[in-house]
Amino acid sequence: MGKGTAFLEILSSSLHGDYKFPILEFLAFLFLLSSFVFAGFGGFGSTGVPEEYYVFFMTNSLMGLPLFILAMLLLRNIASGIGNDIEKGTIQTILAYPLRRRSILTAKLLSSFGVAIFLFLGIQISALCTLAPEMVASNLLVVLLTYMANLSFALFIASIALLMTLLLRKGSVGVVIGIMVFFLFSILTSLVSFWAHATNSILPMQLYSLVNPSFAINFYYSSLQPQVQVFWTPSFTEALLYVGAGYALTTFILFLSYFYFCRRLNV
Amino acid sequence: MSIVIAEDLFKSYGKVVAVDGLFLRVNEGSVVGLMGPNGAGKTTTIKMILGLMKPDRGHVKLLGQDPWDNPEIRSQTGVVYEKPFFPASEKVLDYLERVCRIFGVSESRALEVLKLVNLDEAFDRTIKALSAGMLQKFAIAHAIIHEPKFVIADEITSNLDPKARSELLDLIDQLHEDQKVTFLLSSHILPELSKVCDAVVVLNKGKVYASGNLSELYDEFVARTIRILTDKPRELVETLRKKLSYVEKADADSQGISIKILKEGTDTVYEDISKLARECEAKILGIETESASLEELYKQVVDSEAK
């Protein structure tokens, strides 16, 4: 037995706390239901429109409500898992175990984020493969990029909530900030478009896409429709760069969280 | 060998200074009491020793190493908190078996420690179903499951009834005697420290007021109370008051005299009493030294600092 066992035990304990029956089962049902209910095939079969656009549109529509549920689940897990541990003092007991702080936080995040994302992706991909297996198989890159872009935003929100929870030592406050950021960015989507049109500049869109790369991906795939004129037509490479930037930003916030938890957090 | 070396520790919460230039040493094999009123800085000191909190100034060595984020130290240290923090819905034995796996010890050790703390009958209960006393015993079982060299216990008896308190102290004594575990016990309930500790550290307002073994501290700080049985208490008490400058207080009753003396009179007091008794033709029927309490020691230490 070694550090690996200790890590797995902390992970198992976190899973036990994060997903008490029937939370996981209920979420799986919600993900499944909303994935099928909101799946859209608008415009499928129209002449001249590349298949990539349809796959993007279908993947995006499938993700709408489940992505919101995922974001809320991540926030809830941060509050009830890491936040509660700090507030109630359970973290003091965990820190008495022979594991480095970074391993403890990793175990907690694998439980809070990893399982939720795995469940979300598993159900979504199953739904996609059931609805349009051939289209998905021939456009895997589109599916992958669409998921990566959308997940980047959910992870960005969750990582902000995590950092706030650690800094303020209150899971509930971290979650409220996370929810506020989530809705703020939803409002910003419209505001950024308005601002860009008003100033006749794509800069606001570019800046916003750094945080929410699905915005750029949306413009990229929308621009593939021959009869549609879009205000901003980012190239594929550019769209990829926004996805990369989104993850880089999330990674940076997670790095700050790790740094604070490992080097600064007094409990 | 010193298990804990804390030098010049300072910690504040905003403008409130919790620990102010604290020096502390806990030697291997000892049971040291950290004594002080609520808010004296005991818990903050313990957290800094355990590496749960970084001092603003100064440094701590636990088992010769920096305790912050140090897994090696964790496997040799046990902790018992004032309010134990365990997952409430887990069962007693299941949870301890998990802790065994975390520390890499045999799972059979879980039942072994439950027996040691007399909690084996509650093995199937959930943690939330344990009473306050049982929970503290469980916390001790949790702290010693990996056979640590050193255990820190913070105010572990403060919420317990006298019986549970006494049982816990016996358990600490037993672990110290049988398994040579070094303890650092913090408490503001003084009699319990005197029962198990070899040495105490008196903290107040984040500072160490005094430290050392109990007898040394009593000698240094506590005015001794001596009971003299005599046939002429009224005459003798007057003489003692007049002639012995180190007598702080002297009261007579029908059977004898109780006097409180300062430290400087410790060496000559019996000789002086005999001499003065002869002078006033009083017969000494017996002399007893009353043992000072830890409360008295604490009061004297704090009073002497205030002066």
C-alpha cells in the first residue's frame, strides 16, 4: 500500500460525499432526457449547406440544457464538497493523512469535476450516436471541437467558483459568484454582439471568445452556410486558438487555486 | 530528542494577535500540557505545529521537519481535535478501515484500536450516532490507528462529563505508558492536565508565561500553604506574622495555623517555625504541606506577569 492507495481512498470518500444516492441517478436521467428533448435538426438536408454545419448545430442543440445542468452540478459539488470540508473543518482531518495537499485537491476535483463531466459526455455521445451515428462518425472533429468549446466555458465558471471558495472559505459564496458569472456571460453574449455591431469592430467578439470559445466556434460554423452573411468569420485555426485560450485561462485559474490551496490555505 | 521545536512564532488575525513570539519544545516521551484560558492562542499554536497554518513569523519543526504539506510527518503524527470532523454518515468500523488503508496499515488494526478505546461494541454505528464521549474516543482511535510517535490533542475533554473525561485521561496515560506515545495536550480545564502531564506550558494572550515540569513551576510560582498543628495557635500566629517576612498570609483556628509562604522562605520555613515555636513556648504537634493546585499555579503565573 502506498500513496496511490491513499489517493484512491480520498477519491472514493469524496465520491461518496458528492454523489449520495440518488444524486447521480437523477442527474443521469436529467442529462438523458434533456439531451433527447432538445436535440435539433433544423435545416437538415438543405442544399449547399455542408454537413459540418448540421453536425455542429445538432451537437450544440443537444448540449443546451444539459450543459447548464452540468455547470450547476459542478458549482454544487464545489460548494458541498470542497466548500463544506473547509467550512465544517473536515479538511483538517483530511490534511492529517499522509498525502500532499495537491493530491488531496486533485482527488476532490476528480470527484467534483471528473465524474460529472464523464457522465455528461457519456450520455451526450451516446445520444448523438443514437440519433445520427453516420454523421457523427464522419464528423468527429466537429463534435469534439463543439464539446471542447462549450465545456471550456463550464470549466471556466467552475474554476472561478473554486478559487473564490478557497479564498473566501465559503462554498456558498463561491457558488453564488459562479452562478452570477454564468448569467453575466449569458447576458454578455447579446451585449458583445450589439457592441460589435455598434462600433463595427470584431474586437469585442474576439475578446469575449477568449473566455467563451463556443462564441467563436458558433460564428465559424455559421459562416459555412453559403446564403448566410455573418458579421465575423473567424478561420478554423483562429477558432481553435480561442478554444486553446479558453482552456489556458481555465488552467491558469486552476493553477491559482492549487497554488493557494497548497501554499497559502490556513485551515 | 525534541519532537516539537517552535521558535518565535507569531500569528495574527487582522489586528488581533493570537500568538506572539512563542517558543515551545516538546521532548520525546513526555506528556506536555498547553494550558491557558480561552483565546490564549492554544489552538492557533497547535495548528501551526501541525502545519495547518503558516506562522506570520518564526518557524516550527515537527519531528525535525517543516510540518507544512509534509506527508512523512503525517504518518508519525496523530491529531485529536476539540470538535472532531468526520463524515457523519459513515459507519465507525468502515471509516477506520478506510483510514487504515490510507495509512497503509492492516485493516485489522481498526478493530484493535476500537477495543483499546472501549468502543468495539459501537463498530456498526454511524459516526453521527455516537455520543460526545464516544466521538472523542473514536477521535483518539482515529489518531492512534497508525501507531504515531506523537499525538496532539486540542481541548479533547472540554465537552465531556466527568466520567468520560476521566476515562479519556486514563486512556492517554495508558498510551503514554504502554506505547511510549508523546503527547501535547491543550486544555483550559486545569485539573486534568495535572493528572497526566509531566510538564506544562502556560499560555496567555499568545505568549508563554511559564514552562517547565510541574514541581519546578510550583516551586517558582506558587506560594506554599503549610498547616501547623499546635497547642497555642493564637500566640504562634502573631509571632509568625511579625517575624517572618516571607509569610504572605497566616490564619489561626482552634487546632492550628495555616500559613502561605513565598518562594524565598521555602528552604528555611520549617527551621524558622520550630525556632519561633520555642520562643513562644508553643508545642508543635504536626506540620503538613498542602499541595498546590494547577489553578493556583496558573493564577500565580498570570498574576506575576501582570505585576
